[in-house]
Amino acid sequence: MRRDIIHAGTFFGDFLPALSTAMAERRRVRVYRPNPGSFDPARKSLALNGLRNVTLTNAALSNREGTLVFRTRDAEGGSPGGLSRVTGDSARTPTRCRRSCPATWCRCRAG
């Protein structure tokens, strides 16, 4: 049985060096961050810290197939940071996501 870590919502990736260091050899930290505003800083954190056992995916996790609206901008167009959320309101520039289920979990890619 694999003992990887699945980390959903890593924000800027500031905790990733600690998780990476704590992992046993040949184990991975699998990180999901759907908000493009914090995905890029998390990607930079991986590069700056040389974290080779961390896989960062610009996606959210879900438990079923379908589509949803994931809000990554507030009413003024700014990033809500850790307050990004799934919403049914498509009036204010949401990020649309598509879900696909490869196993017992799903991921929703921003796009």
C-alpha cells in the first residue's frame, strides 16, 4: 500500500517543504490547487525549495463526475485567496471546471 499524502488546497505552498521532508523514500506529496492566483506561487515554492517528491496539479478534488462553477475572483476582480469556493452563481467571472474520476476520487480542472 502506498503511503503518499494528498494535499488539497495548498494555498501558496508554504507548508510543502515540511511535508516533502517528512516523506519516506519513493513516496510523494500530491498537491491540488485550483485557483490560478495561488497555484503559480505554489509552483514557485516547489522550484525554489527543490522539492522533487511533490506533484502539483492545477485542479480541485471532487467525489463525482460533472461540472461546477468555482469562484476564483471576488466582485472587484481580486483573488479571494483561501476563500475560493464552489458556487452556483455564474454572474461574476467564475472559473468553470470539468470533473473526471480516474478512481475513487475525482479532480476538477480549472479551464
